[in-house]
Amino acid sequence: MPPDCLFCAIADGDKPGHLVLRTPDVAAFLDARPVFKGHTLVVPRRHVVTLPELPADLRSPFLEAGQWLASAMVDGLGAQGSFVAMNNVVSQSVAHLHLHVVPRTKGDGLRGFFWPRTKYDAPAEAAEYAERLRSSLPPEAVDGFAG
């Protein structure tokens, strides 16, 4: 654990935080600046900065905790659903992988993201981008891909 990682310290109980769950692999605690009350962060207890760096043995426990919390937003808080998201590097306020699980209710005022949109110049350009992405994936992710 890096000595200055706030999320590692909260997950290990060395810094105060409102822990929601803790297993040997993951922890979850309330966001100090929530979008809505109950906004929770799920973190691997091992220091990991981004999703691409998440070790295979932590994928299931990490996602499972996100599932549990998405259900808890409804069952425990009376929300109608949840918003689940994570950033990698850009807009990542703490350099430790964290999954936001935010309770949602119709009419809650959250308007989503306003992303600029672009277009591919031609179908060939889109195909090139698809191929570039495929070539970066592990073989098991593209086995049997027909193109």
C-alpha cells in the first residue's frame, strides 16, 4: 500500500470512513462528497489504480460488491435503481480504482453526462478503429470473432 493512499487507509481502517462492507478483497464506504446520500465507493483492498490493472483474482469480488450495493440501494435506501460508474485516470480524484454506486430515483435531478459527439469519416475508418481495439484485447476475448 502506498503510504499516501487515502482509499487504502480507509479500507484498512487506518483513516475514518463510513464503511459499508469489507471482505478480504474489497471494501466499500460512503463517498465524502456524495451525488446523493448513500453514494458508495467500492475499492479493491489491494492498491490498484485503474481497471486495466485490476488482477484477475479481484475481478469477481469487485464486481460482486458492486452488484450487492446496486441491490442495497433499492432494498436498503428505497431508491428505484442505481447509477454505477468508474473513471480511469481522467476525473479520478484519488489514484485508487473505485466504483461509484449511486442511488437513483426518477426525477432526482441527475441529468447524466453531456459528452461531445463525433462521427467516423467513413465505414472504413470505423472498421480501422474496431480492428485497433480488437488487436489490443487478449486472444480469449476475440476467439471466434468473424469480423
